[in-house]
Amino acid sequence: MLKAQRDPNNPKGSDDADKELVEIEDAVMAEVERSGMRSAIHEALKHLIVAGNAMLYLPSNGGVRVYSLDKYVVMRDDSGTLLEAVIKESVSPAVLDDEMLALISTDKAEDNVTVYTKFYQDGGRWHTYQDIEGNIVPGSEGSWPLSSPPLIALRWNQVDAEDYGRGFCEQHLGDLSSLESLSANILAASAMASKIVYVVNPNGITDVDALAKAESGHFVAGNAADVSVIQQDKALDLSIAAQTASQIEQRLGQSFMLFDAINLEGRDRVTRREVELQQQNMEQNLGGVFTLLARELQDPLARGLISRLEKNGEITKTNGMVMPTVVTGTAAFGRQYDLRNMETLMQLIGALGADKIDTYVNISEFVDRAVTALGIKSDKLIKSGEQLQQEQQAQQQQVQQQQLASIAQSAAPQAVKQLAPQEVT
């Protein structure tokens, strides 16, 4: 999930800053949906799980391109910072312009052309150019700020002093290989066991042809002992192999967090606490992955999308006033998570006493945050501070008028009595 926040180091801001931040979030999420980035990111995550590495390229328009590990190379420093990257693409000559075709050898004019795109850091910026057969393609040079390059080199986990990461499957390679071997053997044995072969006593009296032509319910003269079925008698061995494979599947299912492998089913009741503990266990197991993906995938992708939307004029230029924040784990469920936390806070304060809420909570701020968390446009729906102040002043004036009227009514009889003639005795 992406949350846009004002930079605490930037003193600039306005009263409507939160609304503008929500508009930026909505614009970024709408761009993600419109460009179909979810399918590309999902494909990249599958590459990360298996191979541990993937490359994303964010062009100036359109969706994200995904490159598998066999399509690129990278170079990092010992801290894991990306320094250089080269992408290899096979392009048809039909889509190349005349300048690029001039760089191709004549004997390879009909074959696909290998185009190399290099990205590297120099002078505090990212630079790029394309190469065909050792020649730089004219007009392919470009540069970007160091904070928002167009390519994102992903890793499943970080290994010190290595250019590439390691996949999640590599951690369970032993179980995966064992399960594959057991499954292949069980499948082969099951296929052999499913083959039915009859043997007939050559010295028996049973007519094999008559037995083969007989239909269900027919009578055939012969001796049942003359015919038998070949059996492997390997049921016990297969059951042991199947049980071992089932145990490995259960272990892998828990490692890959498959729902069927989570031991919360099979009981009449499952408490909320058990579900929360299971959820916390998942977050702890994937905490390192969340942290790395937040730094290497979500944050640069969010910054790249904001930069692209600013260049296209779809959102107002932030000029460094907006700082994208990536939220992972259960907090990534959205702003509903913030709303639930606020509800919990109000319940805790309310438990101390009903008057404590008015004492400690700024109700107007709470309403603004709740509206923002729900994603509702509050224009003309929620009263502004000026409207509330005017209504309070009008209410105070009305109360004062009522008090004056009440005082006047109570003072009138006394004034009448004072003005009435007194009886002389």
C-alpha cells in the first residue's frame, strides 16, 4: 500500500494538504490499475520466489516490463546498491528504424537483432544507452535523477557482497527435490499397478477365447483356478512412500503459507486470538522480505509513478513536499487499518469515562482523519472550522438572548409591583 505524507523536514504546507495527499494516492492507484501493472508485478514476484531475481522497467508511458534472470545482468557494491545493469532483448528488424538497421550486418538482416541496453551511474545521475553489435544507437542516450531511475532490480533476499539474491525455493530445495522424486516413483508404481494382466494355466480346461468373448453375466465352462491376476503386492511400500510425500507436502505447505496447510481447520471453533497469532507468525516469517521489497520495489515504483504523473500533468507538482511511505504487513490492508486503530483508541479512552473523550480527543481532527481513512470526499459534507465557529457564535448569541428574555420576564412583575400605588393607612 502507498501512503503519501508531507515531508516533516519541509515547512511548507496548507490546511488542505491531507486532501491533496489523498488525491495523489488515488491518482497513483488509478494509474496502477489503468496501466495493468498488477499482472506484471505478480509475474515478477513469481520470478522472485523461484529464481530470487527479477528486473522491472518503468517506461514514460504504459505498464511495467518484466525481465527474467536470463535477460539481464547487474553489478552492485558490497552494501547492495545497484551500480550498473545491462538488459538483453531480441528484436525483430521490422520494428527498427533506418538508423538502427544501418548498424546491422548484412548477413543478419533477416534474423532477430540483439539489442543491449545499459544503465549506469555517473555524476550523481543514472545514464543509459543502447548498443547493437558494438555500436551505440543514435538518440538512445538518456539520464534520470539518482532517486528515480526507470529500472528496478529486485531480489527476494539480500546476500552481502553478492550481485544477485537467492530465491525462496532455494531454501527448500531439499524438500522440493525429495517430493519430486517420490511423486515420480509413486506415479510410476501406480501406473504399473493399474495395468491388469491375466495368466491362464496352459494345461487347464478353461477356454481362453470363450472367456474373453463372454459378456457380463454369461456362463463359461471352465475351472476358476486356471485363471489368475498378476499382483505386485507393493501396497505397503506405496503407502510408506505416499505417507512420506504427504509429510513433505504438509511441511512445504506451511513454509509457503498455503491456507490448507494452516492448522486452523478441523475444529468446531477457532478463536480470534488464534487467527491473530497465525497472522503475527506470518508477518514475522516474512518480515525481512517485506522490508527488502518495500525498499527495492514499492518505494522506487511509487516515486517513479509520482514523477511520471507530474510530468504528464495529471497531478500537481509536489516540489519535494510529498514523501511516499510504503506500508507493509497487516497495515497494508489500507486506510481501513488506520480507522480500526482510531476506533480502538476511542474505545480505550471511553473505558476511562465518557467525559474523557471530550477532555483528551480533538473531535474535529478525529472526524477529518476518519473521513480520510474511509476515502470519502468531505467537500460540503463535513463542516469546516469556520462553519463550526459561526454556528457556535450564533448559538451563544441565541442563548444570551434567551437569558435576557428570561431575566426580563422575571423582572417585569417586580417592576409592576414597584410602580403600583401603595395603600395609605
